[in-house]
Amino acid sequence: MDQLAGSSRLLREINETAALRHLLERGPLTRGDLRELTGLAKPTISDVMRRLEDAGLAKVVGRTSGGPGPNADIYAVNPDAAYAAAVSLRASSLATAVCDLTGEVRARTETTVDFGATDPVRAVRDAVAATCKQARIPLRRIDHVQLAVPGSVHERAGVIRFVDVPGWSRPGLIDEIRAKLRTEVSVDNDVNLAAVAERSRGIAGDAESFALLWLGEDGLGLAIDLGGTLLRGARGGAGEVGYMPVGLPEPAAGGPATVHDFHDLVSGTAIRDLARRHGLDKDTGHAAVAEAKEHQGFLDELAVRIAVGLAAVVAVLDPPLVVLAGEVGQAGGTALEDAVGAALRDLSVLETAVAATGLTEDAVLLGSLDTTLSAVRDALLGRRL
């Protein structure tokens, strides 16, 4: 009898999980829709929806009208069944967002933080708490937090490496944040999370694989998407191309190549200084790139610098697509895309498409939201089995 009861319970949970998954992926559905999608009988799907309603996971949001036959209840996921948070670390601030189970962003904040004087654990906890307060959601209701950091994450060691923000490289920090928030916390490189957004919301959605070069005002990085899976490396250091030595040809004919770190060539400061040498005086690199249409010499020289680094990446990975992202990639748009594409064709025998990102919002925070929401949904569906 115990085995029979256990089998019946498991079958009910499998049916509930199937219905809930369809509601999460497709949005509002009638019981008739769910019967067609799951293959379950009419009485069975009625019992499934009753149990999901009783559990607070689904609710009736309307009724069909105007069609043949009787009106039918329309079911949707209860958005308040679970919540997720995303936190993006910058040099002097934390950008935070909270979303519900449907993915709707309930609140978003940006908090200036003096990391030289503020403990990272307290800073993250306060940022999430403040965003929850704005969203009118208790902090204890957050089921998962995705933290984006400008560094590499060594998961096994629980350490963030190559991060220039004070206090963020100390051993045990990730576990301390988990303990303080009392919920699940995942940590990933910010450029990897930008690639998640590019895959789910941007121009790389249909790409078999792609590389995303992050040309940020304050940082440089590479994300490698292989069929929807991010390559992180043995210690989380895959994509730290800022440290990659490259030889840049001297402008004078016959001059020897000068070896630089890639960061020295295409950081925000380096781009700003290059622009000023071309008579374009702006406070930031991305501001200079945004107004480079009348300064083709500057844009072409910048494109060569970018292509020198990309040529090494392309030779090793041979991606079908490279996406130019970050503040500089956004600002450069199609003009930078065309210039880098032409420069890369001169340096590489491989035919690699180059495209500027089409995302205009904060790609790191968007990717963090996508990732944390997926974690919450996977955990919720897993608990039904």
C-alpha cells in the first residue's frame, strides 16, 4: 500500500510539474490548452489545477468569451509565488533589481557605495533589502540572488579573483553573503551574464555559438558561448583577455610591433586618449566613440586595436559571431561594427561576423535577472518531484 500511495503521489507531482512548466513558458492557458499540451484527461487536469491553486502557484486570471462552447477559466502562474534578485557590482556602486516569478521587475535601484569603508557583505545585504522595500516584498521572500562581479569566480575555492574593488577578493566572502541573506546566492562574471542577456534578448539568439567582447569604460572581458553553454575555464578565468599580450603594429612603415596588454589598448582611458590625439576631446572613451562619425581616422585606428585582440580569440575559438558590447560597443553601433569587421578581415583568414550589440539597457543586470529567475523556476519545478 505504501508503494502504491508513493507512486500515486509521484504521478500527481509529475502532472503538476508539467502543467506549471507550460504556464511558466507559455503564459496564460485554459484547462483545454493544458489538456492538449500535457495529454492528460479532463478530470486529471482539473485536479492538477486545483492543487496548483491551493498551493498558491497558479490562479485564474480571466475567462474566455465570444467563442463556441461555454466560457473557460484562464490560468496563469501566480507572480507572487516566488521572487528573485539580481545584483551587479560596479567600481563604486551596486545595481540591484527584484523580479517576481513571471519575470516582471518589481523594483530597481542603484546604490553608491564607498567600498574602501564598507564591508561587501553589508553592502549587498543593504542593497537587496532596500530594493525589496521599494518593491514591498519582504527580504525573506527572496528565493535566489544572482551576483555579477567584474572578476573571475573560482567556484570550488569560493573566491572572486582579478577583481579591483576593495574587499571583494577575500576568501569566504561568497559564503558570508549567503549566510547574511539567508538564501541561495550564485556569483558569476559580469561579462558572462551580459552574454546570457545577448543570447536571450539580443542578436545572438539564433547563433550556434558566439563570443562577446565587452568594451566597457571601466573594464574589458570576453564571454564564450558554446551552444548556449558558457565556457568558464578551470578556475573561472576564461575570457580574462585584458591580460592578453598583443603586438600592435607601429604607424610608421617598417616599425617593429610594440607589445601591450590588450587592456592597455582598448580600455576606456586608452580610447579617450586615442580620440584626443585625433582631435576629439571627450571625457570618456564611449562618448568619443559615439561622436566618431566625423573622425574616421580615429575609428579606423581603434578598430585595428580591437581587431588585433580579436584575431587571437578567433584563431583559437573560430566563433561564427563576435558581439561588441559594453558602453563602447553600444556607443559605436554599426559604424564600429563595420570598422572592426574590416580590420579583422585584414588580420584573420577566418570569416567571422562582427556585430555591435543591439541591447540598449544594462546587459549585465538583464542577464543576471534571466539567470536568477531561471534558478528560481528550476528549483520550484524540482520541488514538485
